[in-house]
Amino acid sequence: MTAERQRTIEIDTRGQGLYEFTPAAIDFAATQAEPIGLLTLFVRHTSCSLLIQENADPDVQADLKEFFARLAPEGMDWLTHTTEGEDDMPAHIKAALTATSLSIPVAGGRPLLGQWQGIYLFEHRRAPHRRQIVFHFSA
């Protein structure tokens, strides 16, 4: 039997914020035939991003959300891409400043995350969305 080296998961968001999916990445790495490799994560959208961030104190998430809201606020009257709502172009800017893919080393069948690290989808839009993240394992 060969392990599934690629999988797509979906995350339903409820609007702006961070959505942890660390357990899904741990489970995927554990299914691989090779215990050592590289886990690549890729989000298939342009108005959200991926982060590895502290998962112990929820204030970190609140502060990150507030920082990015101030960095790329809604209502910038000089923007030209406005057809999808005033939160869309700021969401694209936030995604451009963060990451749409992550690479995490795997050993012993587990991602080598630090003690307080979690893997998050960072939703930059106000409305709920169904987001797809592709997991790929390379041995």
C-alpha cells in the first residue's frame, strides 16, 4: 500500500481571523510511508494566507488581526479594485504580505513544530468562505 502523498482539506471560515488546522497536518504526516520528509502546505486563494504562529495565548491572534487591520484598513479611497467589496483589496494586500505556502520538516512521522507553534489559515475577508489547502509530502 502506498501512502497518499497529496490531500486537499477544506476549512469553513466565519469571517476574519485565524483558524488552526495543526491536527490535520499532524494526521496527514502520520499517514506517510516515509517518516522523514517535507510537508508543503498551499492555500488555493488570494484573499487569505497561511501562518505558523503561537497557539498558547489567544491574545496573539487578536493582536495579529488588529495589526493587519491597521496596516491595510478597509476604506482606502485610492484603491481601484473595489468590485468585490471594500474588504477585498485589503485582503489581497494582507495575503501578499504573508504567505500562501509553508514548508515544514517532518521527522518520526510528525511535523517538527515548536512547542507553542500552530498552523493557521488567516482569513482576511469579513464574509464566511470555504477555503482549500493542499497538503503535499515529499520524502
